[in-house]
Amino acid sequence: MYDFLLKDVKKAHEYEELIKAFLRPDEFRLYSDDLDNVRIPEGDRPSEDGFDAVFPANEDKNALKREIYRYLSRVTGKTLPWGIITGIRPVKLAGETVRACGGDRGKAEKILLDDYLVSEDRAEKALRIYEYQQRTAGKPAEGAAGIYIGIPFCPTRCLYCSFTSNQKDMSEIDRYLECLYKEIRWVSGRMAETGIWAESIYIGGGTPTTLDDQRLGKLLDLVNETLRCGETREVTLEAGRADTITEEKLIIAKDADVDRISVNPQTMKASTLELIGRETTVSQIKEAFDIASASGIATVNADLIAGLPGESVDDFRETLDFITDCRPENITIHNLAIKRSSRLAGIDRDYHYKAADTVSEMLDHAEKRMKENGYEAYYLYRQKQMAGAGENTGYCLPGHEGIYNIRIMEEAQSIIALGAGGISKAYFPSENRHERIANVSNYEVYIEKIDEMLRRKETGLFEPLKRYREENNAD
């Protein structure tokens, strides 16, 4: 057991996150003056000379993080691929660093290596993705926003899932859709009045293809009538579960001019599918890819997870071989993260520590395999409690970048999220500032309080954005 003191340090939580990347929570006790952010361990507090390490406050947060990192690396023998970075957006940081260096990539890379202690391969990867995004997605146009529409229903709840996901019959889904349609129509009107337009539209969940043919068609028609415009670059439909994908639904999606769908097997190992609660067979997944390939939809994405319980590196390789043979235009490799609200966290909260070495090998293999097959890494993000402290990476064949994915990670435009669990972000460019506006997560409360959700968007998003645009245009 290690006892650490953050002396005179405020906002200690982010330092605690760095420590947890090295040590399990039951392997250390952290003492801090920051009573609001770190739970003070029970029992007598050691005298200052009784701590294993004392980390005094430093005006340079990164300097303090480097001190903590180097100490923990020395005593544990571990290194972290992303160094002291605990945030979820390392590519955004890489871009900010490049711009601060006047576009000098070499100087930016040196800062990532020396100041953030990022490994050479991850520093190169972050910079490469940033440059790819600049070439392909470019800078968001004035008034452009990303739209997220949430369908919080799934056939079953997966072992690792922490998203808003409910198993309900169609009568309950209809109650939800009625309120969602109200929010869509209202938001569309306010966007028009405020001069905001949809650059990208992402229909996610849950699993939107849980809806039957009629309901899915009605939703897509409404999206086209109210939110889509001539400048919209992309409409994505999350068709994640193979057991919800039919030829009829993808015909409906194609007829509605959906540009991108996501078929998410996660694994091609039958026993793992059963373990994680997918209730999807390998043959259903193969059939789903055949249907998707024949649909004529321009871009198909496949999500895979590295580090699922019971899977070896060879299991992951076999899954990746199958998926690359299917040749979807996008492949997203997720690093398993143990979320507190997932069933897996209740079974084994320390699983991500145990799987660290295996997952690191899986991610290294994926990077090599993607490059061999002509895929480019185009977006990346991280999460807390990832096995091996790695990252999620989206790969694409050239010309098939997911615009919504890029934008939400670079945080350079407003995101308007509709439905239960949606978190909108109003973006103010000259201040490089965001304000979050959240819908409630529980779909029943969302139904009950739909008018309050609209008021939140009015006061937290549309009114401030309208004032901002008027003031800046006046200047």
C-alpha cells in the first residue's frame, strides 16, 4: 500500500487519474487538501515524513504530473503510451501544439515527447491523424453544427455497456418517439431562426435499428424534412447489432439517402458474443455484412473491441482478419474500458489492469494490419479505465472519413444532441469555449420533462449562440 500526499494541491482529481493508470485503487491512499475532489482515506493521516511520496503544488500542472509519472514509473516499472495525458482528446492537444509552434511539426512532436512524456509512436500517430483531419475534413464552416439523435433502446444490454440502453416493447418506444419528434421539429425551427445548419447528422443509441421498418422510415423521413439541408455532408445510422439488421431496413436507409451505417460485431468469437450478452450469432454477423455490402450505402463502419473477457491475441487477430476481408470502408478499434455503470465493473472492477499487456499487443497488431490493408487512422479518443491505457482509433479507406466523429473530438463546432442522454455543446469560436447542455438520461423522465429539455436548449444553446453571432457580426 502506497500513501501519497498532494501538498497544497487544488483540483487533485486529474492527478488521481494519472496515479490510477499505474496503480489499482486498493494499492494506494491519496491525501490532499482538495476535499471536494479526492475522497480522504479513513484512518489516521501519516505525518509528512511517513508518506511514500509527497508531491508539492506547482503552478505548472504538467511539471507536477511529470514528477508523479516518473516516480510511479520508477516504482512500478511501467510506462504509459500517452504519458501524462489523462484527457480524452490527444489529437486535439496535438493540433493545439502544432498551431502554438507556428505549424512546426518537429517542435510540436518534441513538446509531446518531452513535456507530456508521450511515447514516440503515439506522438507520431496523434500528429499524423491531426494532419489527415486538416486535409480531409478541414475547418467547420460558419454556422455548421453536428446533430446527434439518440435512440436509447437495444435488444439486450451488453456486459461492458454504459450507454443509455433499454429493453422495451414498441408501445414504450412509441411514447419516446413522440417526444423525440417534438424535439426534432422544435430544434429544426430554432436552427433556422439562429442561422445554424447541420453539417453532419448521427443517429445513435442504443441501437436505432431496434425500430421496425415503419418506425425507422418515419424517423429518417422526418430527419430529411427538418434537419438535413443541401450543405449536409453526412448522415450516419448506427445499425450496430447484427440481429437488428435486415435487407428491408437498409433499403429504407438507402432510400432516405443515409451515407454511413455502422455494423458492430465487436468480436467474431461465438463464446465471447454469448458471454457479453450480444445474443447475436457469427452467422448473423456474416449475413449483416453481406446485406450491408449489397445495400449501396456509401460507407460501412465495423466496430471491434480489443480486450473482451476471455479473448486471446489470436482470437482478436481472427476477428480482425474476418473484418478486413469484408472490406468495410471504416473500421473502429475500441480499447475495452471498464465503466462504473457496466455489468463488467460489478463482476471485476480491476479487469482493465489484468488485461493491459494483452490489449496493448492487440492494438499494436491492429495498427499494423490496418496499414497493410490501406486504411488510414482518421480519428482517435481515449477513455478512463482503459486496459493498457491505450486509445480508440477510427480507420478509414481514403475518402470515407466520418465527419461527425472528427468534429466531436476536435471540439471546433456546436453539437446539438436530441433525445434521452444527449449532451449538447454550444461552441463560441473566438473564446474557444464550450457550454454543455444536457438532456436527462432516463427515457421515462425525458418523456415527462420534454418541455424542460426544450427550455434548456433555448436558454443554454440557442439564445447564447444567437447573441454571440449578433455581437461578432456587429464587430
